[in-house]
Amino acid sequence: MSMDNVTAFTKLSPIQKEIVLSWRNHENVRKWMIDSEPISLSRHLEFVDSLNDTDTKHYFLVKDYGVIYFTHINYDEKSAHIGLYANPYSKVFGKGAFLMNKILSIAFHNLHLDILKLEVFSDNQRAIQLYEHFKFIQTGTVPFGNRSMTTMELAHKR
């Protein structure tokens, strides 16, 4: 899969950074995030700038579709945690699957990873179904405040 319409956060224009923030702060996105409070523009810009100083996190804007990201990247173990959030203003069908295909392409072809991990709120059945469709398996649950998180993993066979 090509990198068309995929831009690293570190290469975003000021307007693109504000668009990403508006998506992230949308109520339908925030409610599924670990930090569910609105994020200020200054905090968001500091975070984007901090990505220039690390190779263990990569965040990407997928034009019109949403955001995908890789954290806790371990190149020795060829593993990373992944996540995504869709553009809450777009009515395009299949955004989640499109974003997952981008994640898998970048993970396996660009970053040369073999193991993808994630945590998702256990009551986010729509996301869990998406991940299971892409062959992620549930590996456990962990408490998170008064909720729980389901841990999932995908091992890529080369």
C-alpha cells in the first residue's frame, strides 16, 4: 500500500495540525481515549514538536480518513503498540478498515515490525470487532479506573 495521502505529524502544516486537534477533541473520539479531556492547541503543538525527538513514536494523518499511530516501538523486538481514530466529520463508509490497512502496510513494509499490540476499552465493541476482523487476538484485560481495557495482538508471519 502506498503512502499517498499519509503525512507524518512532524510534516503537517499549521492548518493540518489544527484539523487533527479538532478531530481528537471531538466528543465521539475523546470518549474512547485514555486522556478523554479536551487538549489545548499549545499542548497539541508541543506534542507534535516532541515527535521530532523520538524514534519510538510515529503519528500520521491519513487525509480525510483519520489518524494512525505507532507507540512503544521496539526495533530489536520488532514490535509496537498501534492506535487510530477516524475523522468524526466524514461520512465515508469503511474509514476504520482503510486506516487499519494503512497501519498494517506501514508496520510491515516501512517499519519492518512483526508484532502489533493495542489496548482498547472493553466496551468499545465496534473497535474490537474491527481489530478481530484484521486477525488481532485478545490476550487479556486490564483494569482502568472504573472501566477495563482489552489487550490485543497481531503477529505478522513473514
